[in-house]
Amino acid sequence: MDAQTGQAEKRTDKLKKWVLNYLNRYRKIDLRSGLFLLVVAIFFGLAYWFNNVMANFASKRSMKVEEEVGRRLVLPDLGFELLPTTSLLGLTDAFVTLTIVISVLLLLVYERPYRFLGRFLLAWGLSLLLRITTIGTTSLPDPRSTCEYITGNIFTEVALHRCGDLIFSGHTIIYATNFMACFSFSPRNILGKIITLLVFGVAISGSIIVLANRAHYTVDVLLAWYISIGSWYIVAWVWYWQITVKKRFLIIEYPMGLGRHRSSEKDAIVQRRIKRLELDVLLQNEENGEESQESFDKMSPTLKMATAEQELPM
């Protein structure tokens, strides 16, 4: 019994030590980078809220279809013809939770967590922003017989499975975005590959269950995959050219030291990256001009300290 208690205490102490080291490593962030992340979070929050508003609006509009036809109308759909009907709608939410939990765990072990978080929220928010433009423009008859119509205030009502919430699938956005996060940020080893394949399997299974539950038409699910993957790469492209290349928000890009992506990365790789991105201008001394020195002075204390610990070309 004492041995088990001792082992439990060791595991607890190890976990506490990891948490403290993690917080100590990433707790400091310069004001400019913090404001940028705050703007990203606000953008995502507004996109998520307005997406809910437009889904409520679409639900109210979709009632007109049933009122005019006199019955629940279901459009012809190839996915419905191939898949039997199920009643496992709760499983789609469980898969959503599972993919988000895996992404959060990856965020905690990824050595550039602010970059992970920023790109993740921007890609998800962009997909939601595009969904806002489609969900309220064309109202389709809902294929479910158990969905609920929104009858209250569209700005305050919240429902996971409302009628008319169709083009395109919000659940599939989450599946696809979390898969792309794992594909881009999981460890480059066998464990990372297993995690990525696991999330991909969950994402595909969740998409199939969405169809089997008649929660969406096949076109809704396909569009969600196309748009989510496209949004991810659009954000990645803009991030690279507007942040990485232009040397903005350095503490977000390089919390482990200037030009370093991972603490275990070889110095030769870091040096090549610094030369390719012309980051060495930030490390030049006063003899090379005041502008580069001022750029280095604007770096956060955390980034300066991490940079000073590695041998970099001057």
C-alpha cells in the first residue's frame, strides 16, 4: 500500500513539475503578440456567434417549406440511398469532443503553442465565416424528422440539432479542422502518424454517422470538407507570408529561440532557416546599423533569453 502511495506521489510530483515548467516557458508574451492573439480569439468568437444567429434564421425560414408543402420533404440524396438510417445523433457530438480533446493535448505538447492556437482558431473561424454566407441564403427542407424549429429570438436561441441548419455541416467543419491540425502539428514520428490516422478515422466515421443520422445531406458534408481544408491552407499561406516572412510576432513564431521550431532541433537546421528567412538581421550588432538593433531590442525578454542560449550566426 505504501509502495502504491509512493508511486502515486511521484507521478503527481512529475505532473506538477511539467505544468510548472510549461507555464514558466510560455507565460511571458509581449503586448503586441498578446493583442494579436486576443483579436484572433475575438474574431473566432464573433464568427461562432453569428454562425449561430444565421443558423437560427435558416431554421425559421425552413419552416415555410413544410408549411407550404404540408409535410416534411426530403430531397433525393445518394448518401441516404447508400447508408441505412440510424439514431446515433449523440455519437456525432461525442466524436466532436474526442477530436477537440486530441487537438488540445497536441497543443499542450507542441513547442509553439501560440502559433498552433492562432492558426487553429483562424482556420476554424474562416470556415464559420464562409458558412454564414451559405446557411442563410438557401434554405433546404431538413431531412430529419426529429429536428426542432427555432421559434424564439434568433440572436439568443442555441440548439445543436435545429431544423434548416444545413449548408454546410458544422460538425464536419470541426472534424476536418481538427484533422488538419493533427496533420500539420503532430510529432514527426510514429506516434504522431498514429494520432493523425486515428483522428482521420474519427473524422471520416463522424461524417458518415452525420449522413446516417440524416442530420445533413451529402453535399453539406462534402462542402464542409472542401471548405475546411481550403480554409486551413489559406490561413497557412497568409500566416507564412504576412507573419513568418515579415518577421512579425516573433515570440509566437519562435518561443524556443529565434529560428528554432523545436528544442531538439539541430543547430545547423536552425542556422539554415535563419539565413533563408533573413532572421540574422535581427541579431546583428550596432555596427550594422540602428534599425536591426532596434528590431532586436523590441524582441520580448523571453525570446532574447532563448536566443542567447543558442549559437547563431552574427
